[in-house]
Amino acid sequence: MRNLYSFLILLILMALPLFSQEKQTKEKTAATEKTKEEKSEAETLENITVQGTSKKKKIETSGFAVSIIETKEASLRNLTTNELLDRSVGVRVRQNGGIGSNVVYNLNGMSGSTIGVFLNGIEVSTYGQSFNLNNIPPAMIERIEVYKGVLPSHLTGDYVGGAINVILKKDVSQNTANVSASYGSFNTFQSDFGVMYRDKKTGFSFRGSGSYIYTDNSYETWGHSSTYVNEFQQIIRNYKAKRFNNTYKNINGRFEVGFTNTKWADQFFIVYNGSSNYTEIPHGITMSVPYVGRFNEAGANVFELNYNKRNFLAKNLTFNVNAVRSERNSYLQDTVDYAYNWDGKIRHIYENGVLVKLKTKEGGQQGKKVITDTDTKITNARANLGYLITDGHRVSLNHKFEATNRKEEDLLNPASKDLATDSNIYKNITSMSYEAETFNKRLKTNISGKYTNNRVNDLRKKIVTIEGVNSIVEENVTTIDRNFGFGGTVSYNLIPSMFITGSTENSYIMPSDMQLFGAPEQNILPNLQLQAEKYINYNLGFRWNPSDFGKHKIAFYVNAFWRNAYNKITPQTVVAADIENESDADIQVTKFVNLQKTQAKGFEAEVIYIYNNRLNTSFNISKFNNLDKSDSDENGAPNRYYGHQVSNEPFFTMNMNMQYNFLNVFQKESLLSTYYNAGYVGEYFTVRGEPAYSITPTQITHDLGASYRFPSKKLVASLDVKNIFNAEVYDNFQIQKPGRGIYFKLNYTLSKFL
């Protein structure tokens, strides 16, 4: 451990340029310069700490159960957007391995189709798997809004459990360019760039950004899920091995051209978003069986139109529209027919006393040999009209239309074109809300209702032989669902900086296209029998915004929630009573199913303490009991697991973050920031019935980091050591995540060019 700390310090020192500064000859001049310098540095620290506070305060005190994550500091470090989210209160990012692996977001027990994940108010799923929160660097992001429960009108959709809304940088008031690059453990390289330009005379604006990621993800595993099967078919667990067939590559670019702050538009942009990735698939739903040669290539071309205008056609009338057309492609290949062990070698088995190479049962790593090509076209349009009736009273009307067309072909089948699966989802959601500020603007209320019309059509074809003649038979399943939902929020300002917030909602959620039609690259099977889930939720919170006590600032937040779910959609887990031994729980595929009823009660809390604008600390906790309240099981028999915690979902998490800033280290007008983070996840079970072998143990991780901003304020070097004690870290179905990793990053920013 001592060597690790020495290495950390050594790298920081090596990153510092060794150039001298001129000495001041006059004491008076030196004192004057020092005063100016300290004032400048204090202003810098103040900006780092409180920039965006007014916007953050406005959102957090609006009555919604919401928290704001600011990304300015994180963009300088080796942190991903998902790592930022995972450290925030009430959020658990479920990731099936290292960088680029499949991700599920859990907000205090709510996940899947109940949770909306947005990019500037548009569902991020529209952009495809090659452009998501896995690979959007924090440097491209202005802030992240995390809602738990009722959503504001501009995020109206088929959601009820909450949402994550990522707001990309929009400010073009100053022409800037930035670039960064990092390298670290497991042969991980990441880089990104951003450019913003605006012509003050015409309002013409341009925003461009992009990123590249490559990693081998070759970290070691040694936990319970890491297995080795010998020639006698005996399973050896806790086998120490290095992951292979786990490469991930991604490249993406986003380019926006338009006008800002003109007479006819506050913002008008035409956007192109292109992305592509290559993902090797190392295992199935559990990591017991390693794969070789199974991989996925995905790409997307997305075009957007964004327009918003205050005083649109009439005073106090605001109009916003976001329209997106996405064309995505996903290619999956799995044709290797040998079985492998986690040592990377082909498994052997004795046949008639002879040791031979073991073939897979159906010719592929997961099952049958497969080469599939899936084309998905999505049209997603959202429009919002808001009208300020009078001071403190506002109404808004929103409509969202979404059409998803998905065609899947089996390229191994000569008649694949004639047997292609054609699936469609159409959604129309209309909502209306009324916002009011009364009692001298101390009481804020929001009442909303929405009407949803969904249509799902799935056309599958197969060859049927009748009296010796082959013919193609079509199976067409159509489902139409209409429902109404409503919700409300309230926020009351008791005394300055102190607020009480509350919200309630009653609404339905339709299954997503992945839940209905499956996702072969994620080992998800289709289930067209899924029903819409319904939620009745309540939130009650208390927030004390930062208050100054001299050099001390304190903020506090707590929120209690009660959630009742009917037909909850969740990944199907193994039932202990249905299997004979532990190895039967090592499943390769799963599907989404409905749980008759679940109920969750719990709370989340966060406290923030700032000292002298140099020390910034926070601690958050989330704990709840998400219980199975179904009266009967899938067969209609009494539910033997009534009152059990819903399996494969963590329900107790804590995070502590610390940052301390040092002035004038090594050089004048420099800034050295040091970081420490600790994370805790309580134990939980992955098998329904909670057998001992399915326990995911308690996880405690520690991270250290430091960044050094040079006097020019243009160059920042940072170093991060993640999971410094190499703790066992797990997620979905006991998949082990990376251990200790060391990462170095350089950031360069050029401001006020042209």
C-alpha cells in the first residue's frame, strides 16, 4: 500500500513542468501581487464551489423529488458519467462488468421501463447502444438532473419511477475549445473534445463534441462467480482468472449548427449525432460460462431539430419542440463451437476413456450458431406549449409521439429475408400541467395529468410443412393499451433556505421494445405477454439549502418514499425451489416478467459540508425494503416468497465524498485538488428464496484522486486510483466488476478564440 501512495505522489510530481518564475525585488510589489493572487484564487474556488447554484436551487426546491449533479470538477478527472451517478444519493448503476458493458439504472428500487433516461429531454435509447451514458464524457455535460417520482412537464412520457436527464453544454456566450486524453489500467484509453462558437452579430452558433474509448477490460476475477470446470465436469469456484474476449471500442460525434438569441428563436439547432461501437461479449446473464468469438457491432445515425422561443406569437407564451429521427443497426455474431474455461483454454472431457475437446451443445457460445442483423428506426417528437397566465401561475400542454420499427434478420438462414421479424411500437402521450406560486411565492404546487395511447404489433414468420409442402406462416400479435395517469407536487418554504417537499402519482407504464422483443446482444429473450405495470407512489422530503456560518456551509436533504407496484416488470430470476443444485442458477439467458405486486418503503438522505471554500464533503445514504407482495405465483399457487426482498436488487447503499483544494502548490496561481470517495453496498440475494449460495456480499470500495491546474488555467493534469484496496465488487447476477485501477488524464482548454 505504501508503494501505491508513493507512486501516486511520484506521478503528480512528474506531471509538473520544472520551470522557474521571476523573483519579486520589491517587497511592496510582492505584497500587492500576492493580494491580487489570493483574491483571484479565492474567486476561482468560489466559482468551483457555487457555480450554477441558482439553477440548482430553483430545480431542487420546485417540489419534485430531485437532485442535481454538477460535472465541472468531474470532467477534469478520470470519471465516467455512470460513476458520477453511482455516487449520488438514491442511485445505483447496475453494470455487467467493465466499461461498455450493459447498464441498468436503479432509483431506490425503481428500474427498467419505469425509469426514463433522457438526453436534453429526449430518451437516450433513441440514440442506440453506441451513444449512451456509458460513453458520454462528463466534459460534454452541463449538469445531470435525477428525479425520483413525479416528472416535470417537459419530461412527460411513459414513466413513473423517476428519470435521469442529462443536459449537454449549451452556453455559447464564449467561444471555447477543449480536449482531453487519458490512459489507465486494463489498457484503457479515452479521449474527448468540445468546441463552441457564436457570431455575436448574426447569432450563428456551432457546437461540436466527440469522444473515443478503447479498453481490453482485462481485469482479474476471483470471486464466487468465477469458475473453472475440469475434465470430470466438476465446478471449481473462486477461480482466479483474467477476463478475455472483453474488448470495447466506441467512437461518437455530435455536431450542432443553428442560431441563438435571435428575434425569431432563443435557440434553433439542427443536430447530427453519429456513433459506432464494437463490443465483445464475455459471458451471459451470469459469468459462470465464458464466451469466445461472440461479439456485437452497433451504429446509429441520428438527426435532430431543436427549437425554443419565449413570447412565441404572444407575450408569456413559450414554445419548445424536439424532434429526432434515428436509424440504428446492430450486428451479432456467435459461431465458435468449442466450450471454454476462464483460463482462456478449450475445455476437455473424457469420452470412452479418451480426453477430447468439448463442443458446445448447439454450435454457438450461448446456444445455436447465430449471425443476426437488426435495423431499428425511431421517430421521437416532443412539443411543449407553456403560458404564464399571471405572475406565479402557469399552464403547459405537452404531446409526445414515438414510433419504433424494428426488423431482425437471421443471416445464417438462406431464406432470412422472407422470415425477417417486423416489430412496431407506437406511443402517443398527451399531458397537461398547472403550476402555481402562492403565499408570497413560498408555496409552489404542480398538478398534472396524462393520457397514453400505445399500440404494439409484432409480425413473425416461420416455415411450416403441411403434407410435404413447405409454406411460410405469419404470426401477428397486436396489443392496444390506453390509460390515464395523474400526479402532483408541493414545495413550501418554511424559513429562508428551508423547504418541505412532497409528491404523489398514479400511473401506468408500458413495456419497452427491449422488454417485449428481447435483445440477443444482451442475452434477453422476447416476451410478448408482458402487461403494463401500474404504480401508486408517495414522496415526502425536507431540504435545507446551503447556509453560511462564517467559513462554514451546511446543506441537508432527506426524502421518504412509499411505492406500490402492480405487475412490476423485472428480469426473471431463478427460483430456489425449482432447481436441484447451485449450478442450475448459472443461467445464460433471461427474459422480463411481471411480478403481481411489490411494495417499497424507505428513505434517502444527504448532508453536505463546505469549509472556507476549500474542503467540500458529502455523505449520502439510501435504504428501503422492496418486498414481494404477490398473493400467488405464476402457477396460481400461494406465493411461498411473500414478504421476501425482491431478488437481484441492492437496497442499502452509502457514499462519502471529500475534496480539498490547495493553493500555490509548486507554482503561484496553481490549484491542487485532492479527492477521496468511499462506497458501500449492502448484501443482497440473486435467487428467489434467498439460498446462501446466491448472496452478493457486502461491498466497500475506496477511491483516491488528485488534479493539478497549472497557472495558465488552460492545462489540468489528474490522477485517479479506483478501488485502491482491490475489493470484490459485484453487480447484476453476481457479475464481478473491475478491481484496482490507476488512470492518468490531461485536459487542455482554449478560451475566447476568434
